[in-house]
Amino acid sequence: MNISVTAPRSQRGFLRWLVIGGFVALVLDLVVWDIGAGGVIPAHVVFGIIYLVLAGLVTATGWRWMPVIAGVVTEIIALTFITYSQGFVPYYLTHPYDKAAFAMAFLHQMLSLLVLVAGVATLGIAREHGAAQRPAWLVPGLSVLGGIVAGGIVISLLAAAPPATSAAAAPEGTVHATLARFSPDIVALHAGDKLTIIPDTGVQHTLLNGTWNDDHPQPGREAGAPLVSNVPLSSNTITIGPFTTPGTYHIYCTIHPGMVLTVVVV
Ligand SMILES: [Cu+2]
């Protein structure tokens, strides 16, 4: 009887499935991210395809280095996300109030770490071939990693929870322009108030009366709305108005699909 030989094998199998599950979760993360962003981000398509190919290679080949290589490539992609995203990902990671984007960016980093560590761990077990005992670091190491990932998921879910009242978040008639969104995206004003828009980044926006309908811009100035005609917004705070007439008005950014601000004047 030699039961001990099968135990490391099943652990290796478990870790391989953890790597594959991590890739599936990463692809889902990118899909949810794109849905939240209101459009497909080209880099996400490229990375999503790479994840699926790597997951397929880990599944299809029994090569013991494959999960390690997949993990390293994934972590390189995660670091590339931070370095070469034109500031988007670091911005999201440091501005949690753009909640959905923060959650997806944060979860992406956590899942990449999971894939890397699980991939490297398969090699640790593979080296133990024939040995009766699993590596001493395996259980505590995976427990810590699991805790980090679980904590990351909880933080992401908490951050992704919608604010109770978006309008109440800007009592002074002030909204922020993030990279491709208004935050909050609805603001209440009293008749006669002006609207203040603070850009949080140097990213260029161009504001116009109207809205986005799916991915199609719909310029149009509601009756009573102050004229907003291709107003540039990049690094300086701007004011719009006064809004003199009670009603609901829309201002959108012509550059970023889905970037719409609803102004409710009471
Ligand atoms: Cu914009």
C-alpha cells in the first residue's frame, strides 16, 4: 500500500484547477469591467484571449512547468495593467469612489496573484514527486493567499455597493469628472444654482448638452437648459449655469461613451 504518493498528485491537480479557475475569474472580471465601462476596452480583449489560451494550455498539457509559466505571464500582464494603462489603473486603484472600476481593477490584481502563487505552488509539489509529505509551506501559504483573495473580494464587493443616494453626495452642486465618468453621475440643484465640475485627472473631456444612447451620442439641449457647447474640461474646474428652470437636464462627454451627467433642478 502506498497511499502517500497519490496525495501530492491530487494536491497538484487541485492547484492546476485553481490556476484554471483563476483564469476564468479573470476573464469574467474583464467582461464585468467592460460592461461597467459601457464599452469594450481593446486591451481587455487581448488579455482575455491570452488568459483563455493559457487556461487551455494548462488544461490540455500535462507539462509541469505550464502552470508556472501561465502564472508568471499573468502577473506580468497585471503589472503591465498598472504601468501601461495611461494612468487609468493606478487611478482606479487609488480612487475607490469610482467604485465599480476600483473593484474590477483591485480584483484583477488579486486574481493574478492567485494564479501566480497557485502556478508556482504546483511546481513545489511536482518537485516532491514520490515524497510522502506535502511541502511544509503549502497549507499556511495557500491559507494566507486565500485570505488575501477573500479579503480582496469582500473589499471589492463593499466598494461596488451603490451609494445610498447619489444626489445627496453632492449637496453643493459639485461633481467630479473621473477618467471616463461623472462621479456622482446625478446631481441636484436649486433653481438659480450653478453646477461645478472638478476634473480629477488631466484626461480631456468635451461637454455638450445631450446624452449617450448606448454607444450613440445624442446631442440635444432641453428647454431651459444652459447652453453647454463643446466645453473643454481637462485640468481646471469649470462652472456651468446658472440652471434657472426646474427640470431634468443632461450633459454628456463627447469623447467617452456613457459619460453622462443628469442634473435635477428643483
Ligand atoms: Cu470624457
